[in-house]
Amino acid sequence: MYRSTRRAVVVGAIAASALALAAPAALATVQGGISTTCQINTCQNDPPVWFPGGTLSVDADVHGSGPAQWVVRRDNGGTICQSGFAAEDPPRSWVCTNVSAQWLYGIVSGGAPTSNIGVRW
């Protein structure tokens, strides 16, 4: 009985190790995104990127003062999500939920030159 218990423990440890190693690899295949920095006050990700669906994070930064806005658009037209913010704000991130799988890109505008827009998942 001792031998079968020891064998079960070894088999369980091997299975747990395999799952621990496979989980990060599986996540790495679905993570992605794009970030673009422009030396003007309007910046767009180009080319559009394939988003597999789910939760999308948007990172935006502009310089200067006044109103600024970011928008995430479908490659074939239409707005997915958007938000306004102050150009004086530090770099910020927002989340768009329940976004369907599609080609998309981000645009940020406002403030003074040097702007950055990123979309990631």
C-alpha cells in the first residue's frame, strides 16, 4: 500500500507541474497589442491589429493642456469605445469589456505634440 500511495503522489506532482508550465504558455498565445508614439498631437495605431475578443485595455498619453480624447475603432468603421481626458493628466489606462473579436486600432488626439496610444490584451 505504501508503494501505491507514493506512486500516486509522484504522478500527481508530475501532473501539477505540467499544468503549471502549460498555463503561462497558453496565456502568452492570446496576449498582444500595439503601441504607437507620434511627434504630433494626433496619433493612430497603423496597421490595425487582430483582437481575439474579451477585455481590451487602452493606454493613452498626450502633452500640453486642454481636452484630449482616445477612441478605439473597428477596421471597417464604427466606434468600439472611447473616452475624454485632460491633456495635463499623466499617462492613463482604461478598460473596454465584452469587445468582440475583430480588427481594430486606437486613435488619441489633443494637447501638444508627442502623443501615444496603445491597445493591449
